[in-house]
Amino acid sequence: MPVTDQAFVTLVTNDIYCQGALVLGKSLRNHNTSRQLVIMITSQVTSRMRGILAHVFDVVVEVSTLDSADSVRLSLLKRPELGITFTKLQCWTLTQYTKCVYMDADTIVLCNIDELFDRVELSAAPDSGWPDCFNSGVFVFKPSVETFSHLLRFAESHGSFDGGDQGLLNSFFNTWAVSDISKHLPFIYNLSISSVYTYKPAFKQFGSEAKVVHFIGTPKPWNLKYNPQAKCVVEDESLSGHQHLSFLTLWWELYISDVLPLLTETEDLERSSCEQEKATTTGALHHVGQIELLMKNDHPPPVYSPETPADYADWTLPDCKAEHHAFDDTVEGQDLQVPTETCLEQPVTQDDTPMVFLLDVFTNHLSPFCLLNHLLSLIDTSITVFQMKNIGLSFFKIYN
Amino acid sequence: MPVTDQAFVTLVTNDIYCQGALVLGKSLRNHNTSRQLVIMITSQVTSRMRGILAHVFDVVVEVSTLDSADSVRLSLLKRPELGITFTKLQCWTLTQYTKCVYMDADTIVLCNIDELFDRVELSAAPDSGWPDCFNSGVFVFKPSVETFSHLLRFAESHGSFDGGDQGLLNSFFNTWAVSDISKHLPFIYNLSISSVYTYKPAFKQFGSEAKVVHFIGTPKPWNLKYNPQAKCVVEDESLSGHQHLSFLTLWWELYISDVLPLLTETEDLERSSCEQEKATTTGALHHVGQIELLMKNDHPPPVYSPETPADYADWTLPDCKAEHHAFDDTVEGQDLQVPTETCLEQPVTQDDTPMVFLLDVFTNHLSPFCLLNHLLSLIDTSITVFQMKNIGLSFFKIYN
């Protein structure tokens, strides 16, 4: 039974974080939340992305930034560093709901967590850095114009000790650590990683009970390399000994299964309905992540013949023509930066060594998504060796 | 008014950790605690060190290790990994006290914290790694043979998820995170460091309220280099960006002002009363830390004349003779490792560059302490340049 007066709320200020919000929203949907899904966005989010968000969230609401004109907000201009903080605080203005759970866009839920709505404002889990502060990545709150107004005045007079919403909210709700244990959400509702040596054994003991994972700090899951064949995040130095590989993998699995199709479907729709508009809506490229594809030598290599595109029959890309201009030098300066070189991690050889392709994923750019989707469709079928002197270039030469 | 039925309790299992316990004990005394100070020690602590501990603690009590013979304890032998855990649990057997506060030997108090005795068992501060666990470095407990027995049985049947007392105690007192906010000691009663990015601003905001600092993990304060002239811990790579430098410095200040004199006084006493026994009581060397002394060019350098010990008149060491054998090849093999080479960090030059001496500090070894004490007495007076081709060797040649 849907509960229409309560909502999960998140916030994004650009198209990159939308990738996270879409995964979060899908994870809530997949675990059958009965609550509404609301996403607050700022003006930086492109109209194409807004359309995609509307496929997952019940409400997409644009919130203002510090250029607003009313006096309370203007007073905050004295503290320009609190811009994003101010933006997040606007969740308290969602008074069409009686209670909400705010969740950062870099979180993912692992099960139904609707029981959080049994809690009262302000309930939150302890921060793993300074555990007498709550982490403001997940919190239960009650929308109220009055509270919002108090928060703004408090921000104006006290500022935020960390320059963000967490410092401000902890100063405002400053009895959290000592007053009411029921306002302490278990850490498994906002599980973040820590390098403190006591974390590892506790994670081993309690990690399986995790309900919400919060990918705090860097790297964000969408900045990682993912190999959909091995179904794992590609480990590099930054991930050495990382306790949360399985959660990062889970994020990517959901991204590939539930979010990428959304992006490409929307793209297909747009392509057919408003082909002419595309050039103006694409805007700047936002680098998201990398997908690694290992090209195995399951088949004998095709004859090397750069003049004959037919040699790459196994790589037929149905929309070659439509994709062409995205990698054409003549359309937008940024497109020149599309990774013709960086998509190749290993030097190309003529021998039988499997090769690793790194496909960069961009938001707000049609072709990489289509291309990606096509490549992914190959993964579970057959992958033909594709050896060229300059595989990156040739790979994209197909589009010509 | 002394409260004789309540006590602060700590534990050491070797002479090195005694350095920490002595600083902790002195910090409690300096802040006028009205409670008893109890230290539990194991058989590895040398008799000389026991004597020194008795100068600071009201009670020095040896507790057993797993070789005990009673049946409950023997049952724990099935889990030999819990040896140290078992040792710590014995604080519950101190039933001469109605309530105690346990503190790890790597903690230091910054003010009077007797108010902790207002709390009930089991009160503790959250762990900065996994904040739904309490950190077992500081906790309020009620000695009880019954609780002790339950703990042992629990340990036998459940083990410890981290192989130590923290895992065991968190599993035993497993409602800490959710049941009673009054059992949550504020984090400032067990402030440990964290590299989580949220820690830094929170420390800047709340760090000045710290009451107990806990030097978790590595490096321990006694493993650092300290410069008593600059009154600071010498930063190296392991301390880069360390938030707790001021606390580490505080630890060393207390160590030099209150603990080293104890060690040297005891040494003087021992030297006069039982010179003959010394060789047998010194035992193995335990490397503790390093003290860095910068030799400034405040005076013209003395004439270099290696054959004339009188040239080093400014370095008269009153007990040269007594110290001699400590650096003599003929007394104990370990003594050969005394840092004649390592005491010198920079290559020796004949020019006016100030030189840095690194004096290694050892426990259970008389001479380094006396030497150190003498050097420290020079710090606030005058320091004469002391340039030699091989300063380390020559430095100790004085003893010959």
C-alpha cells in the first residue's frame, strides 16, 4: 500500500551525481519501498537527465541556490561557502510530506528500509570519523517551514564547522550524542568505510547485516573501472585492501542492469523524436567511469585489413551512422576528447594475448551509452578478437 | 577526600608499555584524582620496573596468564588466541573496589575525570572505526566474580570477533549501541585519531574539549622521536598531517618531566644499594623511543684532539665510571647494540652546522637513562659544540 505522505529524498547538483541517485532510486524501488521517491535537483542538471530521473523518481523538484531573492536566503549570502549546504537544507521545505528520510546520492540500499519512518526527527547513524557526530548522509526528518527557517538563521549566525551540512546539522541538533538512544540509527543504516584498524574485524562480524552503504569520500563508485565479464570492480592502488569491493560491485551491477538501459532507451527516444535538438542539449561531457572489457581469443583473429570494414563484421554496430557525429571532429570541441586513445589500456600486439578495452562512460553524451550497451550485449555471447595496430582509433573508425 | 573503594585500573604486559602506564598514572595524579590507581601486570614485567610502578600506583597486582590451573581458566585454553584478552578481563576480579574505570596504558588524561565514576557498567565511548561498537580502551565497570565468570564462559563459547577484548566485550555487552544513552561516554573521554575525512573538522571544533586521548594503533608515543629543546615530537612520514601532534608532545613532556626522573632516581638508588645485582636484573634491552638533541654552535668549537678527554670538559658526566660497563663489550651481548652509531643522524662535519643527536631510550637499562637525564639538564643552560669525525663513537668514548 503506497504511503503518499512520506518520502525518501535525495539531492543532485550535476549530471554525474545523477548516476548515483539513479542507482539509489532503483535500489529503493527494487526493494519495494512503499514511500515516494523525491529528488531535489539544481539548475546544473541537464533537461535530458531530468527526463531520465523522472523515470525513477516520483517527484523531480528543482531547488534554488543562493541566488534566490528573499531576505532570509539573502542573509546567507554572507556565508557563500554554505551554498551546497543551503541547497540540502531545502529538504525541510517539502511540507507535502509528514516525514522523510534523506539519503545522499552516493548511498545504495541493500534491502527494504521503510522501518526508518518509525523514527522521529532527527534520527541518524554515527559518523565513523567522529562518532559523537551523526553522519548527515542518511537522516530522518520532518519537513517544516519553521525548522527550515531556524536552520537558516542558525547557519547565518553560527556557520558550519566543516563548511557543509554535516557540521551545521550537528551543531543545530546538538544533543544527538547524549539525549535519546532511539535517535541513533544503527551504523548498518549508513555503513561507510574506515581505515581505522578496528573497522576490519567489526565489518567482518557485522557487515553482512548492512542495510545502507554510503560511499563516502573518494573514489565514488562511478569513478571506478568495472569489468562486467568478471562481474567485479577492477582493483587498482586506490582500492587496495578496500573492504567494500562487494558493495562497489553491487553498485555497478545495478548501474549496468537498471540504469544504463534507462540512459540508452531515453537516448533512442530522443534520437527519433528530436534529432535536431540533440546538439544543443548534449552540453559538456561529464566523465563518469570506465568499463573494462576483456577481448578473449576465443576465435581465430580476423585478417588485418584496415581498408575493409567488413572484416569487423562481428562488431556490427546497428546505429553506426547515428553515432557517427559524436566522434566527429566537427561537432563540439569537447568531443575531440572522447577517449580514442585512453580506451586502450594495454599496448596492442599481433599475438594471441587477450586485450583489455577501457570504455570511458560519460553523462550527457549519447553515443558512449549506446556503444556501451551494444558491447555489453556481446558479453554473454561471443567476443571476437579485434586486433589492430591502433585499436583505439580503429575502434572508433568503425563509425566512419 | 580519597575514595578508597573506587579505582582507575590499567594493565601492562611488558616493560615498554610500562612507560605508557607511568605517564597515564602521573597524568591522573597531576589532575588530583581522588581514586586509587591500580596497575595489573604480568610476569614479563621486570622486578626493577615493578618498583618504579609502585612509586605511581597505589596497587601493583600481578595477574595470571593462561597457564593458570583452575578449570574455568583452563577451558579458555581451547582458545589460546585470547590470552591477552583473558588477562584484561581479570580487572573484574578486583572486588575490593565497588566501581572502576579501566584505561589502556596508551591513554593520557588531560584533566580530572573522576566524574566517570557517576556512570554505571558498562559505560564506554564509541569506537571511531565501527561506531556501533564501544572502544574498550576506556570503560566503567563493576568488579564482580560472577561477571568475570560469565565473561570467561562467554569467551569460551563465542570467542572474540576481533581476537581481542574489544570484540569480546562488545559481544557480551551487546546492547550498548541501542539501549541506554547514559552508557555512551562522550568521545572526548576516549579520543582517538581517524583518517576519515570528517574527523579533521570535527577535531578542530571539539578537540579542545578532549579529556582523555587514546593513542590507538601505531605509532605509540614512546616509539617517536622527541626534541626537548624545541619541545615537540619530531615529525617524520608516519606523522605527516597527524592531528594529534600536540597530544603526542604533551605525552613526551610528561614523560620527561615526571617519568624519566623516576627511572633515573630508581637507578641511582639501585646503583648504591645493590650494585652487585645489577648485571642480573638488567635483562634484555627494550627499545622505547628516541630523544633528539640539537647541538647548537653557541660557543666556538673546542680544538679537535681525540687523545685529550679534557677537551670535552663541558660534557663532564659525573657518573662516568658507574656507567662505563654498560657500554663495555664485556658485559652482556645486548649492550653491544647500544646506539653508538644510531645516535647520530647527520654525517659529522667540521663546519659550524648544528648537529642532531638521536639518543635511543631503552627500558630496563640503567645507563641510557642517566645519560639522558644529564643531557636534559644541559638543555636550558649552555650546549657546547661537540664536533668529532665519528661523534657517535667519540661520544661514548668518554665513558672509557
